[in-house]
Amino acid sequence: MAEPVADQNSALPDSPPDGQGEATEPTNANREAAKYRTKLREAEAKLEATEKRVNALLRAQVESLAAKELSVASDIFDIGGASIDDLTDPEGNVMSDAVDAAVKALLAKRPGLRNGSAPWGDVGGGRRGSIPDAPPTMLEALKFTRR
């Protein structure tokens, strides 16, 4: 009869029964890597939320500058096609001269977008002429009735 074949694992040294040793080393490294991947995802999510918030604040600042001449301030983006990158400097600050130029270019193409609260000037209502400094005296009032 043939002799039984020895198990391949019997030639390896016994690993400690408590689960410590080389077998758990990759598991600890995987856990640590997973922990760092989770932290990375959280940091990326916070960064994305912060970028959205900053862009919203920059957009609001641009719209407040554009509202001086546009009836709907968001038209600078929607109709004019401007972007935040076009209207900010490399540090991310809004350039008011770039906003003014974009508004003027938009109004040159579409003058109907101008703010309707512009003063009309003299439209013929109200009192004409100069207003006297002092009220007329009784003598001056009688002079006008004799004519």
C-alpha cells in the first residue's frame, strides 16, 4: 500500500492561534488604507461644498455690481455668457472693471436689459420757474391785481 501524502500546510510552521502574525498584517494595512480613503472622500466632499459656496458668493457680488445697470442682474451670466473666471483675478477677487465692461458689452447688444429705474429727467410735471425766496408782501399782491 501507498503511504498517505502529507498535507502541504503541514510543512509550514504553525501560525499563532490568536490571529496575530503575518496573516493579519495585510488586514491591518487594508484597514488603515480604507480609513485614509474615507478621510480623503470626506475632505473632497468638504472642498467641493466650499467651492460651491465661494462661487455662489462671488456670483452674488458680481450680480450686485451688475444690478446698478441691469434690470435683472443674473442676465450678465444667463444672457451675456460671462463666467466667474472671466470676472475674477487670479487670486479670486471680483474685478469691478471687468464686470462693468461685461455689462456695457451686454447693454450694447441688448439695450432693453437696462435697469428701468434710470431717472427720466424733466417730464413736464410740477411748478415751472424759480421759487421766490420770501413770500410776497401784501403790496406786491395788490400790484398784480391792478393790471
